[in-house]
Amino acid sequence: MAPNQQTEAVRPHIFIQTNSKQSIGAIVSAYSMKRNSAHADKFDVTVMQQEDYPFFKQRHGQTYMRHGVERTWLENDLQSFTLTRFLPPQLMGYQGRALVVDPDVFAVQDVWELLTRDMEGKAIMCRGSKFKNGAFASSVMLLDCAKLKHWNVEQGFNELFEGKRDYHSWISLLMEDRNTIGTFEDEWNDFDKLSPKTKMIHNTRRRTQPWKTGLKVDYTPTEFVPVIGWIMRMRRKLFGDHALLGRYARHPDRNQEYFFFGLLKEAYEKGLVSEAQLREAMQHNFIRHDSFEVMKQVPPLQPVKAAA
């Protein structure tokens, strides 16, 4: 979808945020949403490419505050897509219902259950806070777009660099009226856990994302944690953004690796992602170089359960 283009209808709509580095994950995420739903014909899915929004690039190299720590905005960072999660209401013309997810979130069960959830008048539903400061996990959000007309991503993004807002406060929904936020079960944003209860799995631990195993780490670690954060800041300032960070490790849960590559294999066989796309992603170190070999080895995924 092009910048500022609105959807044609108010059908429930899933938006998957991504950038070029995580584009293969986003394709797999989009495929999983339709594959594992008995109601796939009732909702739309759009992949939001961060590079399609020029205002992000215009701030490359400029500084902003994140959790009280000064950071530099890098257009090519692994997670430069994160603020696109606030775009869906605008793209929907502030109408209808949207679900927005990170590119490393994959549907295990039928997402229609969440899309049709009674929001009880809330503007936002997401995973509940586990932090003392009340921060929410906005990586998966169900949105009532009509109630979010105050969301203007470009304006908010510019305010980051004008010192008017902190990235952490924004991304953690701490700038929203707490009374407008509801919560859903953790299983709809299951952090690195794949169990019979999991509805959507989120491979949130970047170092063990299954499609990155063996590649050099290319993300900037958290820097607000006491002691460790200070060490990370010094490392970055002395040696560079990604220096001395080592390589991505293999995911400790083989089933999560199988799940991702099982989805990727099916998407590839259906022509949703081409060999050329995968080869190019490997060339840029966006996905592990043995991805084709892994796809050949993974056991087939369980078929979708028939609708009740």
C-alpha cells in the first residue's frame, strides 16, 4: 500500500509492519494469517514497508531520546519499522477495525477470533503490561480506528527529534489515556513460546530468530538496563553500532524453527515468495544462507482445522 492510501472498505484489516531486512518474515506472517483462518475471505492483509514512508529516511543520523537515553535514528536498523505500527488508523481513513503486528509474529490459530473480539468500547487492545512503569506490548494491537483520530505518525515522529516525546513512552502506549486500552490474553502475543494454547507466536528475542541463525548480529541492543546498558552504550560509542555483538544463535526450541520454515516452505511452494527473493535476502544477510536446506528438512505442518 502506498503512503497515505486508504483502504477501500472497512472490512477487518491486518497490517504487518516491516522493512527490507525483515521483509521475508513479513511475507510469512501474512501467509500465516490467511493459512490458519477458517475465515480468510472475510479480512484483508497488507504488508506496510517502512521504506515507503520518506519521512523516516529524512531523519537518518539525527538523535532522539529512548527511555531517557540518547540514540541515533538509523534508517537501515533491523527495527526501523517499529513506528509504522501507528499508521493503520490513518491508512483506514480512521474507520473500521485493524490488527497490526510485527513481522516476527505468526498466526498459529484462527486470527478471526481476535479480529471479531468485543473491544468493550476500548480504542486499543494489546498484551497487558508486565512492567512497573505500566508499559504495554504494542507489537500486536487490535485497533478501533475511529477512536484513534489523534494518531498522526509523521507528526509524532518529528516530535521525537524536537524533544517533545520519548520513543519508549510512545511505543509503550504510555502517552495514551489508560482508560482507552484493554487487554487480551498473552497467547495472542506469545513471546518465544509455542504451546497448545498459543494463538500467535512472537519471535521477540532477536538473537534467536530462526531465520537469522549464524548471521552477524545487526540490531542495536537495549541500553537502558543498569550496568549492561552502560556497557552497551560504551561499546556502541567506541566501536560502532553492531561491533562485538557476535552472531545470531540457533533458537533453543526446535519446534519454533520448524514452524517458521514450514510456513516459509508452503509460501514458497505457493509462489508467494520466489527463489529470487530468497536468494537476494540471503545475499544481504537478511535470512540465513542455508534456508533452502532447512526448508527441505522440516516436517510438514499440520493441516488447518475445519471450521466448526
